[in-house]
Amino acid sequence: MEDIPKKDGLKEPKEYVSVSTRLPFRDAVLLKLICNKTNTVPSEYIRELILKNINSPKNNFLSGKNLIKYDKTNNSFSWSVQLDSGEEIKVLSNLSQNFLKNIQNEIQDAINQRNEWIHQKKSDSIEIPKELIKGEEND
């Protein structure tokens, strides 16, 4: 609650307050199915979602690109991030070729898993929200 300015201040209650919402019947059934799978009740599931979003980081991202550089004198690599502002931040240094090959394989495996999950068959395909394709029910 320290992020809320005092003039806008909400006094922290000493007791619990009930919060509710109305859902279409279909969404309520889907919520119940999710809760059954996770062995929880809807109120607990909703509470966790609210707390997760209240406490989620706000605007903690910067833009930039990864840079991998080879150091000939040490026969090693370094990993930096060059921010769009021009500032370069070193992430790791003195990395071996085997480390980079391993991380490259892990990245490719993760990308392949993602592509399988979204049913991407062609490398130049992009993900399309299901809502855009009316009448299609592909899960």
C-alpha cells in the first residue's frame, strides 16, 4: 500500500471485504473447471489473480538488444545488453563456447515447444488470436 499517495489514500481495512463479479454462464463453467483442475475454490482462485496483479511489477522493462562478443585474449565470450539509449550493460563475461552452444540449444528447444503449443508449422507464420477466426475451435 506504500505506492498509493496519501491524498488518494485508501485506509487499509482491519477486516476482509467481499468483492464479486457477474460472469456469463459459459465463463462461470470454465472457471469452475479450472478450479477443479487446480483443486481450489473460485474465491481463492480470484483472490490469487487479484493479488498477483496488484503486486505485479510496473514498467520494469527497457528496450535494447543482446550482444555476444568474442574476447580473443581470453578465448571467451561476453554477453551484454545495449539499451536503446546507447548504454551497454554487461550481463555475463568469461563464457565458454560450450556454454553458448548449450544455451543456444536450450533456446531452440524452448522455441520449438512454443511453436508446437501454438500449432505453428511454418517458420514465417505468426500467432493469430483465435477470436479473429470466427467459428474455429482449435485447442
